[in-house]
Amino acid sequence: MNAKSLTALSVAVLSLVSGTAAHAVTAASNKVFISGPLILIFLGFCALVVIAQIIPVISTLYGMIKGLRSSKEKVTADVKAN
């Protein structure tokens, strides 16, 4: 790649990136979003699903840690010499 094509490529990428960011800012700044009750119910349901999936993870993690602690305590073994 020569210097001209590299410069042209960087200018094209820079113009695309800066152009899309400017449009996104203007579109988001002039609208007010008021969430209705259905959206709040949906978000509450999503939170309920996440919490329902976290409870078994915490329970399993607690069991694994408890198992590791109990196995370390029972490692000692009696060895008989002939």
C-alpha cells in the first residue's frame, strides 16, 4: 500500500465514523421517551428471570466450596508399615 491509498482509506473511515455518531446524537437528543406500564412489566419479568437463574448458581457455588473445605479436612490417612 502506498501513502496515497492509506491516506484516502483513513479519511474515508474517519468520515464514516464521525458522520454516524453525529446523526445518533441529534436523533437521541430531541425525543423524550416515556415508558408505559407494559414496558415496565416486561423489564420486571426480565429481572425475575435473571434472579431465578442466579439462585441455583449461588446454591451450586456454595455446595462446591463446602465440598472443597470438607475434602481438605478428611485428607489424612493412616498408613501401616509391613
